[in-house]
Amino acid sequence: MVTEPRTIARRTTRKVFRTRSTHIRDPLVDRVFMIGVYVLLTTFLLVVLLPLIYIVASSFSDPLAVSSGRVTLWPIDFTFEGYERVLSDDQIVTGFMNSLFYTGVGTLLSVTLTVAIAYPLSRKDLWGGGVITMAVVFTMLFAGGLIPTYLVVQNLGLLDTRMALILPQAIGVWQVIIAMVFFRSTIPDELYEAAQLDGSSDLRFLWSVVLPLSKPLIAVIALMYAIYQWNSYFDALLYIRDPDLYPLQLVLRNVLILNESSVGTDATAAMERQQLADLMKYSLIVISTVPVMLIYPFVARYFTKGVMVGAVKG
């Protein structure tokens, strides 16, 4: 019986793949290492994820169930009472809107100033660029301190104004360094020379060439500034006295302290007040976290690329 050439070819191919599959195998040490990596990553995921699930479950649970510790990973006696109490408080709503303003305006100003200082310092033909860079880095290592900063804000007339929470922290030295490294490694000198031959000015080159190529960088530093502005409350505690200018984080702090106070009330009222405070605490945490979680998906595609700024390219 004569075997067809196609059949012989199939058998030969199967033998080759079978032989390769037997020879190309991960060593035992590599497999153990990968198992350890997956176990470690799963542990980190659970450490981060379980508290978040608990907070969300507690925010939708009955106040008595929350204060008694019966909530685990699923709401008990599902209710929106915590969110209703939070959203019905005019001070919390005002603080939320103030935080949106501080985060939006502050992030826009910070990104603009960071690019404005980082791009010229990244250019090799900037006279005195090395000295200016050293001066910028010096401010990161040696700060003036709390009292001198407060006196500067006071003498500039910024106390009890919105700019007091935006201008003093408008530029981050770490973000400036990241932007400088990005511009030096991404924007070649040949591109600038070609733009000059076409008659482009420095400002036009920055707007039409540098910024479109710097979307990953802008996304990363904007996210850094936005998270800092959104979570900041200490500056407001120092510089703001008008409750209508309080950011959300400072409002949350004050609301929680007031709700936990039981002075002048009987035992039953104090217990109910404490139960409501526990419920509002988790509801406020969820509300204060939602804006950041909504921003991240829009910058996620740039974030992975942007965090590799300065990495060695092979």
C-alpha cells in the first residue's frame, strides 16, 4: 500500500511539532517563579479590592448594620439613606463644586506652567539652562517651610481666596523633571531645525509639533496634578476661613467631626448620630472617589506610555 505524499507530510509535521513541544518547556524554576508572581499579584489585588468593596457595601447598608459591624462584602438592608443625607447637605454640595473648580482650574494652570518651564529647559541651546535647572531642583530639596509660605500668601493678599489653593502649589518640581526628560528623549533637534527652515516660530513649533507629540506626558502630569488638587485639604485648612470656599475634603473632615460629636444629647440620640456618622463616612468616601475614577479611563491609554518616560529604549 502506497502512502500519499500529503499523508507523509502531515505525519512529518506532527512529529516535528511533537518534538518541539517536548523540548521547548519552561524549566521548573521558571514555572515556580511565575506561580509566585501570580500569587503575589493576586494578594495585592485582594488587599486593594476588598476594602473598596467593603466601603461601597457599607455605603448602601442600614446605619445600624454598619455601626454594628455586620456588613462584609454585600449591603445589608439596602438603602440610599447615606447618599440622601450627604446630597441634601448644602455645605457638601458646595464643597464638591469648589473641589471641581480647584481641580479643573488648578490642573490646567499647573500643566500649562509645567510645560512652559520644562520645554525651554530641555533645549540645549538655552543660555543658562543648567543653572536654572539646578535652581529648580534646589527648591525640591530645600523648601522654605510652612511659616514663610504662609507669610508669602498673606503678603500677596491671597488669604481667603480661591487662588490661595491654586497658585502656591501650581508647579511641581518632580513633574517638571519628568517633562524635561520626555522632551529631550522624544523631540529631536532635527525636527526643530526642519521647522525653522519652514519659517516656524518657537511658539508655533511648541503648539503645532511639541504638544501633539506630548499627549502621553500631558496625560500623566495632568492626572498627577488633578489627584493632588482633589485630595488636598491642608492648604485650605491654613488659608481659607470662608465656608463657601471650602473644598470637599475639608468639608468631609468637618462634617465627620460634627457628626461624631455627641455633646448635649442623650444616649439614644448620640447612638443614632454615631450610626448616621458611620454611614455618611462611607457614602462620602464613595462620592469623593467617583470623579477620579471617571477621569482615569480617558487618560488610561496614554498613562502606560507616559509612565515609561525616560526608560531605556532598545
